[in-house]
Amino acid sequence: MELQIKNLSKTYPNGVKALDNISLNIPAGMFGLLGPNGAGKSTLMRTLATLQEADSGSVMLDDIDILTQKHELRKVLGYLPQEFGVYPKVSAIDLLNHMALLKGISNKKERKEIVNALLERVNLFQHRKKAVSGFSGGMRQRFGIAQALLGNPKLIIVDEPTAGLDPGERNRFYNLLSEIGANIIVILSTHIVEDVRELCSNMAVINSGKLLYSGTPSVATDALQNRIFEKVIEKKDLPHYHNDFNIISTKLIGGKPVIHIYSETDPAEGFRMVSPNLEDVFFKQILEAD
Ligand code: ADP
């Protein structure tokens, strides 16, 4: 099972080039598509989910041509969008039942079994009679996973799933997602590096519609070995460090800036070498591309 994206491009009518000649192979398992806001992630996700057209390029899921065989693709697709929009005031179980019917699960007994099993799986069975409109963000996302799993999809697309979740909800969501994708392709689009670090065996970084990196998270971090240095500094000295060093990230810890710089030689000046993390990879890729 493989998703092959070749030379995919999309320019919106206002002239924004949201996808710029993207080529990417995505194997089975959890795949993280990482990029800052505006990078083109939703455009790519919506194109893969057959919700919008590309200008050029091709996308194949094994032998299904996604851009032309939309109907075939939809039979094997599960999609969890960023926002569902307005939920009707119907119970979770009735809504999921209705979605199962739309997905073509026409046998009533079979449908009931599938719906109950999915609600159990995402830990919402005890809330099945409550309206989804009254669910918390985390519960909605878990409901979203349940509906995305209807009909045994081979490709599941989740667009920015953890934005707005509190840490507990995010953890529950991570656990649920990680149980799903071994034999199917799960693409997780996110601007949160931690999502990818926790869940994904393969990843890509995109920015301004361009592919900056694709591979495993560990190869990406290994490439920065012995090159990332850290120092806690005073706020007032930040401009000096910006002038003299290649700062790739600044974080406040206990109110003080902690900077990470990229350097091929020991910068001295009180810096210490640290193990590169995925944030370093992400910010360095994005800085280089700007
Ligand atoms: P991301 O999901 O990574 O935040 P998007 O795919 O939503 O990125 O957007 C990529 C770029 O395309 C952004 O510059 C955005 O403003 C622009 N864009 C997205 N949708 C449209 C649209 N329908 N019309 C015009 N520009 C759009």
C-alpha cells in the first residue's frame, strides 16, 4: 500500500501558490505532514480527500487515480476535517448511524453492530445518547475518528486534529490514533511538532507550498547531530545573538530566552551542545527556505 504524489501544483485564483510541484511517497503507517500555518497543508489534505482540484500533477493510491477516480477513492477514504462546522442536535449514536448509512452500510443489524463497536473503540459509548453539539473538543475529535473509521478505510486523512485540545484530551487522541494505522495509511497534518514526534514513523515538512524534507524523524534529527547549541540569555542581549549567530529557535523558560543556534563549529561563549530535536529540524528547514 502506497500513496504516490507526483508534481502536484495548485495556484488559487488570487495568485497564491499553495502547492508548488510536490512529489512525495507515503507508505502504510502514520505519516506526519508538518508545516507552519499557511504552508499548504489543508490544500494538500483537501486535494487528497477529493474535495478540491489540483492544477497539475497526479496522485495514486495503489491503482486508484485520486484526481480522476474520485468515487473509487471515497469508498476507501476516511476524512477528519479541521472543523466539522455545525453539528445537528442529534445524539452521537444517531449521527454515526446516519453517517454509516451514507457510507453505504445498508444492513441495519450490521450497521448497529459497527456503530456500537466504533463508539466503544473511541470511548464514547457511555455518551452515545448525548448530542455531539454538546461534546468537548476532545470528545468531538474522538467522534470524528469514529466516523472516519466507518467502512474500513485504507486511507485516513486528519487535518490539524489536536489544535484546541487540552493536554489530557490530546493524549487520549494520540493513543487512539496510534492504535489505528499499521496496515493502512494515516496522514496527520499539523503545525505541532510534538504530534509528529509522538505518532509518526515517517514525515514531511512543507512551507510555502514546497516540500522541504521527507523521511523519518530520526534521520532528520541525526543530520543535525553536533550542530545544535543552546544557551540561556538575557532578553536585552537577544539582538546581539541574532547578529552573531544562526538562531533557529527561541523559547522562554522561566521568563528567560533559551536560544538554539545552528553551528558547524563550537561557538564557545557559554553555549552547550544539545541533542537535536524535531523542533530544531522544523525551524531550521523553514529558516533556510525563507
Ligand atoms: P495550511 O493548512 O498549511 O495552514 P492552507 O492550505 O490552508 O495552509 O493555505 C495555503 C495558502 O493558500 C495560504 O497562503 C492561504 O492563505 C491560501 N489559501 C487557502 N485557501 C485559499 C482559497 N480558497 N483562496 C485563496 N487562497 C487560499
